[in-house]
Amino acid sequence: MQTRVPVPVVLALLAVFPGRVAAQELTPTELVDAIVRDGPRAQAIRSAVEVTHREQLTRTAFPNPSVGYSREGAGFTEFLQVQQFLPLYGVRDALSQAGVAATAAAEAERDTQLWNLRADADELVARLKAAEARLGVTRSTVAQTEQLVGILRVREQEGEGSRFDRLRAEQELLEARQEAIDTVTGVVETRAALRAWLPPSVRFSSVGGELYRDGPVPAIEELVARAIAGRPELRVLARTAERADHEAEAARKARMPSPGLFGGLKRADRVDERVSGVLFGVTVSIPLFDNASRDVGRWQAEATRVAADRTSIAQAIEADVMRAAEVLGVRRQAFAAVGDDLSSGEELAGIAEIAYREGAIGILELLDAYRTTERARLRAIGVGLDARLAQIALQRAVGERPWP
């Protein structure tokens, strides 16, 4: 007689795989690429560059002309004039170059955020893959224990088994089902977090592929050099330094006297007639109170700050790469030893089943062997997840994938 699975367990297991007909199994690469290419967070990150570009374009726009009209009543006189300020001395050119550098800095910042998003998505997909693998192990344990309980019930009814063995196995089954429910909860929560990053059009039933695939890792010196050369954070600082130079140059040029031309028509009364004439003039701003020294000093200070930040961040990048590479080395060694640990656990369960059938051990020893085997499987999944997360951490530190 086979035990019935409680309704909450059935509902929880069904909740893990909604829409299986319409959805499909996707690999980690496919999921991560969809998030970085079309996900809502990725689109928001990319749109920030266009905002910066438009902001910089407004700074180089030519000043609009102004039109003025005035009329004097004490003796008729009226003026209609047009005024236009002329930004000379290369101010707009310096602002244009500063805008190019600011846009390039925004693009580098976009690359930084997208790379961090990719790393975050890699981590989340890896955790979901591990959670699904743990769910498979716990469901296998439930099925195995259910089968054992069914056998013990038949043996008890036939007078060949003890009530203690059956009751102890049923208690183990309850614990296994509870563990399966907890595992299902973890899968559902991780999948919900992943779907929040995916485009609405992407549907998936499960994560395919391997949790961790080992591969050769370049030497630390090479990884550090690649990180220093390619990390977008350093490109942000380089472009910001260029912008500071151009902004300071624009501020210096803006303190030069700025001319403004105005001209128009004038009408006035003269003795017994009303006459008209042409009005023309020039205005020049005098840098008396604001000579732009504050703006120049501000951008010079910004350049100094950027230089200091670049040195600090470069050192931090080197430390991150070295730390991540060392951690990955430790995780790779642990993953290499998983196979022997897992095979010994499987062998233990087989030996325990034979010994129990022959009466050499009791139900407690058999259930302990089952738990040991389950722990070995879960431990193998945990080791694989740790290795994959260490791999992702190194990729994040380097700023690129240092292996295929």
C-alpha cells in the first residue's frame, strides 16, 4: 500500500512548474543574455546614456535672439530691436568636447552596470539551478522512503515486520516531505526573483545545462592586467578626467568679454513730423565680479579627485582579482573531490539495503544510510554552487569572461 502525498505538497510541486506546456527549458546563457539584452533593468540602464547625451547637447546650443519693444509717451518715441549674444573664443567648441567626454563616461558607466547586472543574473540563475537540483534530490528521497514505507506496511500485515520499523519509516517520510516543501519554496522564490529581471516575453520551465563546468584559469598576473585594461570603472574615470579638462577650458574662455549685437528701428517725433531711423549697437559683458576662477578651480579639483580615485580603484581591482582567483582555486579543488564523496554515499545506501534485507542491520541504520546518501548529494550540489559563484566572482572582478 502506497502512502498518499499530502495536498500541500502536491500544490507546492505544481507551483514550481507553471505553464510547462507553453514554457521551455532554457540554458543559463540564454537566460542571462535575455536579461542583459532585453530585460527591464537593462533597458533602464541603457536609457541613462541618452539622457546624458541630450543634456550635453543643450549646453552647446546657440543662444536664442531676443526681441524688445519700448515706447515713450513724453514726446513720441518707440524702439523695436533685436539682440543676439555671440559666444566667441571657442567656448562652444570646448563645451562640445566636454559633452563628448561626458557621454563617453556615461557609456562606460552603462557598461559597468550592465556587467554587474550580468554577474548578478549569473548568480541568480546558478542559485535557481542549484535549488532545482536540490528539489530533485529531496523528491527522490521522498519516493525512496515512500517505497520503503509501503514495503514495511505489507511486511507488518503479513506478520514479517515490526510496527516500530513502519512507524519509524513513516516519521522519516514526514521529515522528507517537509524538506521537499522547504526546497520547493526556495525554488519558487528564486524563480520569482529571476522573472522580475526577464523580459515579459520570456517563459521558461527550468534551467538546463550544468551547474558548474570547470575550465582552465589564466595566471593571476594576466587576469590583473586584463582587469586594469578592461574594467569599465577605470574608463569612467578616464573620460571624467577628460571632461574636467574641457570644462575648465570652457570656463576659462567664458570669462572673456562676451559681445552682444543689437539693432532695429526707431521712430520719434521731430518738430512737426514723425521720422524713422535705424538702431544699431554692441554690448560687452565685463568679467568684473565673476571671472570664472571658481568654475576653473572646481574642475581642476575634480581632475585631482579623479586621479586619486583611479589609483585607489586600480589597487582595489587588483586585490579583488587576486582574492577571487584564490577562492576559485580552493573551490575547484573541493569540486574535484565531490565525485568520490558522492560515489561512496551511493555505495553506502546499496550496502545498507542489502544488509537490512538480510537482517544484519535495523531500520535506524538503513534510514541513517538514506540520510547520509541524501546529504552527500546535497553537499555535491552545494560544492558545485560554491564553485560556480566563485567563478562568477572572478568574472566580475576581471570585467570579462576569462575562459570560454
